[in-house]
Amino acid sequence: MKNIQKWISILLLLFAMISFNQQLFSPEELQKDFEIYINYILKSGIDPFEFVSQEKFYSEVNRIKGQLNKPMTKGEFFKTIAPIIHIFSDGHYGVFFNITPDILVMPFEPVVVGNRLFVKNSLVTELENKVEILKIDDRNVEEIINDLKLFLPKISSDVLFKHLEDLIKLFPEIEDKNNFKVLIKTNDIKKVIKVNAIKFEEAIKKKKELYPEEWKKRKLSFERRRDIGILKISTFMYSYRWLTYYKEFLNKTFSENEDLSDLIIDLRGNSGGLLDNVWELFKYLTQNPLQIYLVGYTCKNIPLSNGKIKRTLEKYELNPKILPARHNFNGKIWLLVNNRMFSAAVVATYFFKKLNVGKIIGKRPREPVNTLSAALGKYILPNTKILVLIPGGYYKVTDNPKIEVDYEKELTEDEEIDYLLGENDVMLDYAFEIINKNTKGGGEK
């Protein structure tokens, strides 16, 4: 009896060492979470069979169900169920980790361009900013990126790279590890270093300390170069206390800079958000009332007597009349865009052009204007606490939506890398060249 207890104790100790910070979930818990997730797709969102055949959908569901037959960590569960997202082609579908203060992240901001990975805003001395990462734990970065793509919707635009950066940031959770061996390259010199994961709360604290100016500018920023202003808006996702900040920032910026000759509004990389925040910006960009014509559809499910559900789409019109703000802008307006913009940012670009607010410079966004973004549902699975996103409706403009760019320009890969790492901004320089040609005695860079 004593020997049995001794071996049980040893086994329990070994198990504890192996599964440190790696809670195992039973097959029953995993199956339940997956079943709930599929029900969300079928009943809480818009009809998935508008985008994928029932045969393909249920084939993938059954394949994944067959793999949930053993205990798994959260990372293993994520890697098992996330590929179902790959059958959709809209970035509003998603499987992610619920961000908590204790969640583990990489100690840097990943920057992905093509199949290459770079370091930005490093939080540890062992890893220099702007180095290229070639391998993580003896796996080539290209292989890792291609594997991670299978956990994301099929997106053809550069928005895909933003999603990949989010996944690489959460690599410790995906791989159930807190330290990595990383091969980096700096000025053609390669070396291997060890990188330890960091808690999300600590990462935020360190970024505020090490990069205070970047932290302040992470959502909104304004700078002035003589008589040309640059308003950078990285997202339209402002609500609650952030909504007050957003409105006050716009009011302050425009009221204090009424003498500008030109204004560049930089939406490059904008992740989208709430359309009401787009209309709030437009109030400062017009001298006359603007009328928006947009149709929204939200999913409604009606229970039937036989236990089944009838899915309907409830149509509504979203036609706000935008009145000029008190401190609206009187000069020339230029919108800076690229192919990393998403959702409401693309809708904003479309109406900016349609309403003749100003001229557009940059690379035309490839994300659709008619977007699955109305009533976006965010749900946390009860056992694993994995976060899933389900679009519950969509917006559609009343005519055939196409975005025309007035001054289109492509960047080389090196120029794109320099811009994303904060080294050099060829597109902004191009915007200043255009302004100087179009304005008598234009602003000085």
C-alpha cells in the first residue's frame, strides 16, 4: 500500500511539473465548448451557408469533433478548433484568447510583412528593436506564418498580417510555453537568443515606461508641420470613457488649428470600429450637412413549434445627417490609406470619396465596403474561456461600392518594413509632395 501511494505521489508530482501553467480540459469539456461555438455560428450570427456550403461546413465540424477525444490544454484546443475559421473569408469571424492581466505574450510587438517577422517596441534588452526573426524554436518563421494562417479567415488583403501579428503576440498561449529559442538577424549577423514570455499586464506597464510617446499615440495623435496638420486615427473603436476622450481630442485639435491650409487624415492600418465615430470625425470635415445612405441587416432567429429555428434578417436604414461642427476645417483635406485597413475604416474611405470631402492618397484598400460588421457578437466559451467572434449582421451601401484613389502608390517591401518599424515613411513624404504641388507656397516638411 505504501509503495502504491509513493508511486501515485511521484506521478502526481511529475504531472504537476509537466502541466505547470497548462491546465488540462477533459474531452467532455472540450466537446461542450466546441458544440456551443458551432451553435453560436448557426444561431447567433448571419447565415454561414451564404458563404460556405453545408457539406464543407459539417465536414470540418465532424473532423474537429473527432480530434476532441483526449485531454487538451487551452493552446491545444485553440489549435484544434481555430481551423474552422479558415472556411470563411471575412475577418469578423475569429477564435482568440480572452485577454486577461495574466495572459502570457511575447515581449515585443511583432511586425509581419509577407513571410518575414520583425521586432518592434521590444521590452527586453536581449532582443533589439527592428531585428528580423528567422526562427522560433528551430522552426522557420515562414513555416510558422503559414501554419498560423490556417487559424484565420481566408483574407486576401494585408489585414491578414495584422491578424497574424496578434497570433504571434499570443504565441506563448498557443504553444503552452513561456520561453523560446529565437534566431535573429541584425545587419547580416545571425545569433540565437532566449526569449521569455511576459504577462500582459506587465507588458503594458513596460511599454508605457519604455515608449511613452508611442503609447500616447497608439489610438490618436496629431502633429503640425507649419501649416499642414497630420491627424492619425488608428481605430474607430471608441466607447465608454474612450468615447469621451475621442470626442474631446477631435474638438481640441480642430479648435486649436483652424489656421491650417491642409490636413492629412492618416487612416493607414485603422482596424475599424463604430460608424458613429466615423460620422463624428466627418462633422469637422464639412462646411455643409452631409447625408449618409446605408442599409443594415441584423440576424433574428424565430423558434418554431417543431424545435427548429427560422432565421430572418431584419433590415433597417442607417441614414444619419451629419451637421458641421462649430470648429470645422476650412482647408484642403487629404486621406492617407493603405491595404491594412479594415471594416468601418473602409466604409469611412468610401464615404470620404463619395461625399467629395477631399482627395485620397495611398494604396487602395481591398477589404469590401459592404461589411459583416453590424451586431458583431463576442462570446467566451464556458470551460476553456476561449473568445469567439461571430458577425450578427452586415452593412450595405445602396449603390455598387467601389473605392477610387486619387493618387495611388505602391510601396516596395523594404519601404513597407521601414514604415511599419517607424524608420521611414515614403507614403507620407509622397503626400507632402502632392500637397506642395497643389498648394501655392505649400507647407514645409
